Amino acid sequence: MIEMFFDLVFIFCLNQLIPVVTQAPSGSVDWSTFYTFIFTTVLLLQIWFDVTLFMNGFGTAGPLDVLFLIVNVLLLVIMAQAASATWENYLVYNTCWTLILANCCIHWLVRLKMIKNPDRQIIHIVRRTVGVMCTQIIVISVSDLFVGFAGQALCFVALALGFFSWSGRDAKRMNSHRYQHLADRSSLLMIMTFGETVIAAGTYTGAQEHMVSGLLNILTILLMFLVYAIEINRALDITRLKSGLGFMAITTIQALIITNYTAAFDLMVQGEKLWIMDGSLYFSLSLAAFLLSFFAYIPFNKTGRTKGKRWIAARLAACLACLGVSAVFVKMASGALNLVGLTGFVSGALDTLGGLAPLLLHTYGTGHDLAPFISTCAGLILVLIVIVLDWRNYGEPPRGMMKKLYGNFEGPKCM
């Protein structure tokens, strides 16, 4: 239960970073701001990765683990609030980062002290992990002495060092006996990430000018989650996870992609750009990256549930179509509607819709407002096609799914 609470706070902190990229003061997000967003997001994911692997290998969910996790939770909240594109609170951010690493080091050493007669492999794992974290602390402390590019470069080095803690063979063997726990934690992280994404998208449903796009985006997110659920429930073989490190890495990458998807929708609706990239193209890139990320699950598929050539070709075609819609069709449609006006273009077709026509005409009266609508519709249709292809790939046609699920259901029996 304490791990679930940690995950909830972690997802909250993850979503607190989205304004770093969506609330750019200049109205256009430069690469420096985007790098800050990616850096802070990856760092949070690294902390979650380290805490999860520790709890999987050494955690007992006892009072000691609860105490250290609570300290990490408090520091994570302060750390997320201190993140910004201008880094005016970088000392607070780096201090929290350092304290989290120090807290984790103490946790490791205390746990090692409590183990009776630890073998050499356990001692080596603890020494390696604590050594890497202490090196990170030193590099972060040195970075506080510099301002600008030098300090950011040192922070990047500290972040990169964190990925070497679990790269050894001993670390992989340590988690091989509890891969079910890792699979459950990964699935829980994805569920909560999708949930927070739906909440973020729901904020646009109250605004009349973006209500339809917001509702379509929520439906797209739900279908994206269904794609993930089909993969995990129908194709994943947890006995092939081995140490689970690769599976955990895929999960953290997908969480990063979903966070970018949320930020991309915000930028698209606000009409902002990511450097020279339109918000709609950023939105489509995030969606395509999510669909492509499932290729990484192929080594963990059940026997007989491997991806065929048709599945691979269809998934690639869906991603290319999604990018093509944003790169070409959205611009063409927006430009044409800016010239002729949507009101005159569809007024005759909407005469039969009665009271709905004024709402649609008010909502999409300009080409600028139409771009999110077209991109979201395209993404929704393509994700729906992907779901149908996934069902067929796993031998479960959609038309037989309902019958299979409910065909033998007799209902409750009264005594």
C-alpha cells in the first residue's frame, strides 16, 4: 500500500512538470525549455525506477521502508514545485535531488546492516549502488557552483550516472525472483499515468471553444490505454521478463511519452509551437511514439503471440498516417478555412442539425481552432484501427469478442 501511495504522489509530481513546457512566457517553446521539461521528467522517472527496484529486491514494506518512502515523497513534492523553465529555484531543486539520493543511500546501507550474513553478491550490489549515488551527489554539489551551461552539463552527467546503478549482472539476478511484483508496479504506473492524463484533458471540456477537442482527446486516451491493456493481458508472458529491468525501462519510456502527449495537446490547443514544430505535429509525434513503443514488448510476448508481418506493417502505416495528417492535411485544411471561413463552408450542411449548428460554428469558426479538432479526430481513428488489428493479430476478432465475454454468462442465481 505504501508503494501505491508513493506512485500516486509521483504521478502528481510528474504532471506538475507539464507547465514547464506549456506555459512558456514567449508563446513559443524553444529547445532549452523543452530540454528542461525532458530532463526533469526523466529524473523523476529515474527516482521511481530506483525506488521500485529497491523495494522489489530488498523492501519489506515495514516501518523502516515507510519512513524512507515518506521522506522521498515530501522531497519529490518540493522538487516538482521548484522546477521551472527559467531555473530561478535551481538551488532548491538540486538540494531536494541531493537529499533524495542521500536518503536512498542511507536506506540501502541500513538494509544491508539488517541482513544476517549477506552473501558477496548482495554486498557488491549495495556498494555499487551507493557508490553511484554518492558520485551523483558530488557532481550535483559541484554543479551548484556554476551558473548556465556548465551547471546544466554537470547535472546531465549526474543524471546519466544514475542509469549505471542497475546495469550489472548481479543487479539483474537480484530481481529475477520477483518479476510479478515488477510487472504489477509497472502496470500500476501506466494506469495512474493514463488517469492523470485524462484529468488534464478534462480541463478543456469546460471551455466551449475546446470542448469537442477535449472530449475527443479523452476518448483517444482511453483507446490508447486499451491498446496497452490488450498488449499486457493478451501477449505479455511475465515468465520471460527475467530480471524485469528491460520491462521497467519500457514502462518508464512509455510514461515519458504519455507525459509528452499531454503537453503536446496543451500546446496544440493554445496554438503554440515547439521551436519550428507546430503543436499538432508534436501531438502526432507523441501518439506515433506511443504506438511504436510496443515493438519493444516483442521479446516478452507469449509463444504463438508474436507480432506478424501484417501487424508490424499496419502499426508503421498507422504512425506514418498520423504524422502525415498533422504535417500536411491539418495545414492545408486550416489554410483553406482561413481563406473561405468555416461558417460559409459548412453552413448549408449544418442547417439540419438545429441547435447543434451554432455550437459547432462558434467552436470552430476559424482554421486555428480547427487544427486540434482534425489532429484529435485523426489520432482517434488511427488508434481505433490499431485496436482492431491487435485483436485480429491475437486471434480474437472484435465481432466475436462480446460473444466470447458474455456468451456463457447466466447471471446471478437466487437461493
